[in-house]
Amino acid sequence: MKDKEMTFEEKLTVMEKFGLQKEWARWELKQENEYFAVLPSFRFLKPISDHLEFHRGGFADMIKKYQEQGELDERFPEVSALIKEGASIESIEKFAFERVQEAVECILYQLGDQECAECADVFDEIDCSKIKKMRLMEINDDGTPTGRRAVELHGKIPFSDMED
């Protein structure tokens, strides 16, 4: 496992470069053990966190750019219609951010749940004891699983929301 070769301080530096506050990164790294792969989990989360961050600031900028270029009706007709009805760009962006975050959190909950939570109504009608489960696992450079799982992934993005 490549990250096992890194010192705690090297891992901490990487986590800070990912955008985590130092004390939060330190706390997360202390959870790392033979069962949980903390650094790879945050490597996985980094682009997702960045995508969410785009929808808080960058999305409004994109809307304004398309408005200025006269392309908003073509690119985002629903957004254009909302603006014509009096919605502010900021409220549209906030709504978009919250919906994207909600969807991502749902997916991350399922990926990071070590017991494979079954929250759909259909599971009341099906005997799941014969169905295998899915887990997000750390892999070596050659693609073989290390046996270490992702830490609990939900509730950790966007990184800018997590403070010391």
C-alpha cells in the first residue's frame, strides 16, 4: 500500500492540499487503520468536493456569462425561464447546489456504508440475505484489493464546509 509508506506528516500535508483544515485532516488520519483507508477515501472525495464547490459561486458566474453572451435561453432554458419569472441568479444557484449536494450525499452514503444500508421500500419485500453487497475498497497499484475500506464518505463535502 503506497500510502502506508508515507509518514503521518506527509499524509497530513496531502490532506491539507486536498483542501481540508489541518485539525480536521489530523482527526481523520487518526482513524486510519488496517480496516479503513483514509487518504485514498479523501483522494476519491476531492474531485466530488470540487464539483460541488463549482455549484456555489461558479454556477452563478456561468449563468451570468451565458446571459452576457445571449446564450442562456439555449444553454439553460429552465434557468432563463426562472430569471424571467423573477428568480435571482443567487437563489437559482443555491437551489442547484442544494440539489446536487443532496444527490451526491445519497450516493456517498451508500458507497461508504459498511453495512450496505437498505433504505428502499422494495427491501421489505425481498430476502436480501442471498444477494451479495457492494463496498468501496482501496486497491494497490496493480488493481488488487488491499482489504481496507473507504471511511464513511457522506457528510464530508464540500471540504470548505468543514472547519476545525
